[in-house]
Amino acid sequence: MLHTSPDRKQYGFRPTRQEMALVGITMLWGASFLITQTGMQYSGPLFFVGVRFLTAGAITLALFLKTMRDVTRRELIAGAAIGLSICLGCGLQSYGLQTITSSQSAFLTALYVPIVPLMQWFVLRKAPHVMTWGGIGLAFMGLMLLAGPGAHHIGPGRGEIATLLGTVAMAAEIILIGRFATQVDSRRVTVVQLLCAGLFSLLFMPLTGEAVPSCTPVWAACAIGLGVASVIIQLTMNWAQKVVSPTRATIIYAGEPVWGGIVGRLAGDSLPSLALLGGAFIIAGVVASEWRPKFASAPGRRSKARSDVAI
């Protein structure tokens, strides 16, 4: 729970350094869409994702090498399963960025928040909260406006479909993390999942016919830079969310597509008014999915919002 100092109570909201750190990594996360799109001009999606996560895995392995000596079979299985979902999620997202704008990809990816409770309902038989249903409705309307006919020049196509499938894979990653969280050491699983995500991406290249690109400074800088950024994001979230409540953290993370849209706009993306309205609906749906007002809580129970580790 976030502890409130007397100054914050008396003079209003002042963000803590942990909250400002989460805002910072959310901005970095939002900028990653444009960086990935730039890399896709010089590399295939699987090779790019492979280099990105092998870089991140190598850094975390160096940081946590001592504790890796005690890695268990369950941690290897959990890390491999989560790594596969990361590979599919980021690979499909990168593939989509070959044909859609970074701004649009950012808004579509944010749909993982309302998708998670739906998947929990189907897989774990855990019914969504009433506010989650409202968030899902808002997000669906936003999707129709963002990716529907007339929302942009190319209309709904393979880029949007690939990004949505990648978003489902990211939602599966969150469920897997929640499934294994209490049974494994988070440091060791993080190392395994990052390395597996990179290895799976490279192993899938022959199946899709993707060739190794020629070495250019642009894709190398983008992939390795995102690998380093992934480590920074992961470590910052683990540190900050020790004191920042899950609900407040989720609201901060909801700004990811906004920052992605801002960065994309500065780089020349131009989304029509309907697409921008759709993005606003998606953000509203993300926030509503995690909002637990007192009037919507069951008697005698307190709903607890949950935010999960991002890539």
C-alpha cells in the first residue's frame, strides 16, 4: 500500500519518486513502438525480437548469476512458458509494425488489460468484476473506431490482426506470471523467460522463412537498446511497486499508449479524428477495468486491482 505523508494529505497530491520512476518507464515503454518500427525497416520481426531479448537475458544473467545456481525444474518450465508468450506477443507486434503506425500499435497493445480478465474467465472460471465489463465495453468501442473502416488509410488488415493476436499472447503472459508467481524465484524466472523469448524467436525463423539480415548499425542499435530498456523497465517496476499500489500503478501504465501516440506524432504519424477517439476509448477502458469504486464493491469484500510485469 502506498503510504501517504502528512504533507501529501495537507497540501494535495505530490508524486513520490517511485511514482515518477513508473511515469519515466511508461514514457520509455511508449517510445519503444517507434523504435521497433524503425528496426523493422532493416530486420525481420523474429530476428529483431531474438536479439532484443537475448541482450536483456544476458544482462539479467550477469546480474543474478549467483542465484541462478539454485534454479529449479519448475522455474525452467515457468520461464520457458512465459518466454514463449513473450516471443509470440512481441514477434506479432513487431510484424504488425511493418504495416501500421507506431501510434496505432500502442493503442491496440493496451487492449491486453481488459483481455486478461476475459481470459481468466474462460481459462480459470474467474468471473470479471462489474467495472471490468464496463472497461471491456469501452475498449471494444475504441477498437472499432481505431481499426475500423475509414479510421486510417489502409483499413483493417494483417498489421492490425497480427497486433491483436500479439496482444492476446501478452495477456497470456500475464496470466502465466500470476500462475507461477508464488511458486518460483522472480529473479531466476526473469532470466529464464528473457533468454527463452530470444531463443524461441531465433528458432522460429526457419519455420517462417525469415532470413538473417545484413548487419547494420540501425537495427543493432534499436534491438540492443530495447534489450537494455527491457531490463531497466523490469527492475524499476519491481522496485517501485513495493510501495506504489497496484491500482495507481495501472493508471500510470495506462499512459503508455498516450506516450506512444505522442512520440509517433512527433515522428510524423497522422491518425484521423476517429482513430484518436478510439484511442481515448481504449485508455478509458484500461482505467475502468482496474477502477474499484466503493459503490461497485461487493458487501464485506474489497476488490483488489492487480497490475502485472510488463516487457
